[in-house]
Amino acid sequence: MGTEYGADQIQILEGLEAVRKRPGMYIGSTSVRGLHHLVYEIVDNAVDEALAGFCDMIDVTINEDNSITVLDDGRGIPVDIQKKAGKSALEVVFTILHAGGKFGGGGYKVSGGLHGVGASVVNALSEWLDVEVYLNGKIYHQRYARGKALKPVEITGECPPDQHGTKVSFLPDKEIFEETVFDYDTLKIRLRETAFLTKNLKIVLRDNREEKHERTFHYEGGIREFVTYLNKGKAPLYENVLYCEGKKDGVYVEVSMQHNDSYTENIYSFVNNINTPEGGTHLAGFKNALTKTFNDYARKNKLLKDNEANLAGEDIREGLTAIISVKIEDPQFEGQTKQKLGNSEARGAVDAIVSEQLTYFLEQNPAVAKVICEKSILAQRARAAARKARDLTRRKTALDGMALPGKLADCSDKDPVNCEIYIVEGDSAGGSAKDARNKANQAILPLRGKILNVEKARLDKIYANAEIKAMITAFGTGIHDDFDITKLRYHKIIIMTDADVDGAHISTLLLTFIYRFMPELIKQGYVYLAQPPLYKLEKNKRIWYAYSEEELDQILKEVGRDNNNKIQRYKGLGEMDAEQLWETTMDPERRILLRVTMDEDTMSELDLTFTTLMGDQVEPRREFIEANAKYGTLDI
Ligand code: 28F
């Protein structure tokens, strides 16, 4: 390496050494999630260039060797020599760890929208990184290995004089990451979300590995189209997507929303394109404006009478899909995970802009206003009924001393860490499971009949449902305000259904209930899906089980395809005797369990997964179940 890299270079290298020593501090983790963060960091820099108004195309490619290439048509990172550092600005961007980096102590992103921040982190964690800048008719190039520049910036060729932009390629370091294979779908979901949040930006994603893919995301309507997309497969209550936009006190605000006929609230908030799952001042401002504006409208137009109570915020948000997106110079994040916006000016800005523009919209569109008010009033009544029902169950459980459901075959061990509960559909399968289980630590809860779809029922009906009550009492945690994860009675909640389309549907109904009412159980990894086999193959008194068509083919190849093969296709769990059920699906030594996970970086897709499965349109649901049945995973 050249000797022109002197004293100050050493200091810089120490900076990036810190990133390699504690990568989690800068990208959250070194798991597959951290791996994908590398791409988001580089793409975010290009998005910043788009937000500044200089870039309208970003091209992301997964290369054959699992390296990544990101190209933009922005101004190109400056290459002139910076006096203070004595080297090219380009090199500074890639080799100096910028103060106030994007991740705080907790390992979470705390600030977006800082031009070029993050590039040095990606560089430090890459085996190699190549950057090309197209500027003034020339191609500038520099290459790095594990964060160290191999040479100063060089001109390696010419480009058309009107071409401009930046291209970054990198290979994540196998010494750092537990996993170095990129997942196309993960990038697809995130890049689609980025495109929704940045109207007019075109993002292309290509996969050049064995299984080729290509997608273009380009939304002229921005977050308006995001709401339409999220409501796909649901029935909107009216045609318009309401949209508010404005700037106040240095906060640029965009809000879009539309109600559907479901009972759940689907609101996503973003700050500088970063998801804020815990909300904050921008979300609070939105909710306040919504509640106030609708109550004012309903009173003024006599939809609410003088002697009737105000609509609660949750009544108005029933079935609401909304996006709140703010852009702010200096975002302050609060809370344990630093995901909650704290800037007080964001509250006022969102409140003022939404109040004013929503009031105007309601006056101009009385038919839409009426539909929303009527739905809210129904929600208000159901909420009162639900409160009564809940008070009743509370009183009862207090008297009974938390009576466990009669159908539950509990285990004898009382330490939750050792305990598992199998949720089984149907009494006959429940019976086999009871005979098969290890009574010491495996409990069985058989559920009868159709499981209630909580996306399609109001709270009063949900609380009155016997199967749901049985699950809540068996788990021991309570729900909503009373939820307490330390009271969880089993550290594995295992959903066991038939390996067919109906079984997949029942699993999804159960997962939807858990996700809506006890999301912590999924977040903390307590929820699993059992994997019963699809086929049994008997030959010369030996038995094989296959969990997929492919596996059956594989086994047949090994044992030979002839007339001695006895193949049985299991149509349901009930067809297996207790011993078979134990050895294929319940024995901890031999079974396969799928842990249900959710990716917090791509929050909005999570709901869509459920929506696709639960919505009225049959087609997307069938596609989803078939796709997941084939691969044997349900990673929501
Ligand atoms: C493929 C990833 O990183 N694109 C970027 C720019 C443009 C400017 C910039 C970036 C300059 C000195 C910090 C150009 N002209 N794509 C990208 N495009 N960074 S990153 O500036 C960074 C500052 O230190 C840019 C005028 N101003 C800014």
C-alpha cells in the first residue's frame, strides 16, 4: 500500500476498525437482517440524492456471487480534494466513520437523511467495495478491501459528458456475517416501500443469480398508491384515497388514508423514509387531528346528537389504512429502542395540516364523511358492548382463580421454559395428540369447528368466542392492557394442523389472532408451526416419511421405484395413529418446527401477508397458500 497514506490515515483506519470490532453497534446485528441493512445503507444515500431533487433512478442488482451493485443517476459523489483531509471527498465518504452515525447504542437506526453516512460502515464490513463516479465526462474509480483504500481515486475512463451518477458494488465480509446470501423478496419488499415513500423515484431490482428476477417500482402517486396497495384484497368503504400535504415549522408532512370494511387499524408512520414502529409525535399529531376533525364534523352535521358521547379515536380508526410520512432536518428519537419520534414541532405540523385539509375534504365530500361517521358510530356501540363482555369474563376469572379451559390436557411440569402447548384443530386429531404426547411437558388444546377470523369480527364477538377464550386462558398472559408476557405458561406455542390447504387456512386464522392480540409472542419467538408429513412410504417392512413432493421423489429415487412401494398420502392428522404422530411431528428429537417470525424492517408487508390470506378475494389467498405449502415455510 502506498506510503502517501500517513499519520492521519492510521486514525481513520482505527475508526473503521471499531466498526469491524462491534458491527452490531452500526448495523444492528450480523445476522441476515444486518446483511440486508448494508444494501439499505447504500440505497438510502442514493435516495437522499433523489430527495434533494437530483436523482430519479436507482438500480439495484444482486450479482451471481452475492455481491450487490447499486447505481444512481444523481450528481455523483464529489471527487475533488478536501483540504482538511488532504484527499478526495469520495475517499472521505467511504473511509471516515461519520460522527453521529445512523445507529445509537441500542443498535437501531436513529437518523436518516444524512448524505453519505453509512457508506463507510458498509465499506468496513465488505471484503471488497468498488465505487465509480460519472462526472464531467470522466469515470472516477476507487477500490477498497475491508475498508482500506487500495489506491487513491483514479480516472479509469470516459463517459458521455451529460452522464452523472454513482455506482457502488460490494461483497459482504464472510468473517463478519453469519449469513451472506441475499434474499430477493426481503429486498423487494423494502425497495417497494422506499419507492412508495419517494414519489417519482424509479427503483429497479434485479437478481442475476440462478433464479433470475427483475422488478421495477415507480409510483407517481407516492403514498396514495401505498394505501391502495395495502388495501388490495380488502373492500374500501369509498373510492377516494384522502391525501394531505404541507410544510410547517421545517416539517414536511404527507398523509394518505382510506377506510376498508374490516375492523383493524393499519397505520404506518415514517420519518425521513424510516419506519417508526413505535410512532411518536408525528403519529400523535395525526391521531389528534383525526379525532377532533371527525367529532367536529359529526356534531356540526347532527350525525352525533348533543346527548351522545364523543367518538373515541379508535372508533374513527376502525378499518383505517393510513401512511404518515414526515421529512425533518434533525430528527430526535426516543424510547428504549430509539424508534419513537420525539420532535415536538412534528406533532403540531401534522395536526395543523391534517386538521385543515381533512376538514375541507369532508365539507366537499359529504357522502364519504357520512360513511366514515356511520362506521365510527357502530364501532363506538360495539366497544361499549365489548367492555361489558370483558368485565364479565374478568369477574368470572377472578372468582374461578383463572380456571383453565376444560378441553386443555395440561402438562405436569410447571416451568414455562420446559413447556409446550399444541393447538390442534378438531377433536379426533386432538385425541391422537393427547395419546401421543409426552405428558410431562406437552399440553394439548383441541379447538373445535371454524376458528373465528378476528379481522372480520368486532371486539364484542371476539371476546365471546369460546376457542379464543380457551387460548387466552391457556396461555396465561391476558391480552391488550392486561397482557403480561412473564405470565406465559408455555415457551413453545405450536400450531398443528393438517398439511393441506384447509390446514394452512386454519394456521393463518390462529396466527392472525396471535399477531393482532399478542404480537409480543411472535416478536419474542414463542410461536411455531408443526410440520406433519405428507406421505408415508412402506417397503420391505421399512418406513419413510416425506414432508414434501420433492422429498418423496428423493426417497423413491433412493429405494427404487417398483411395485413393492406402498405410498400413503396423509389427508389429515387424524389418519395417523398416536405413535406415528409422535415420531413424525411431536418428538422433539425428530420433528421439524417452523418458528414464526416477523421482519421489523419491512413492517408493512407483514399485514399484507395476513391481508392476502384473510381478505375476501380468494385468488391471492390461494396463491399464497400454495406458494408457502410448496416451500414448507410460513415466514410472516
Ligand atoms: C449508489 C449509492 O451514494 N449517491 C450519492 C451523492 C451526491 C452528493 C453527495 C452523495 C460531499 C462531501 C459529503 C454531489 N454534489 N449512491 C450514492 N450521491 N453524496 S452519495 O455529497 C456528499 C457530501 O461530503 C453531492 C453536490 N453535493 C452533494
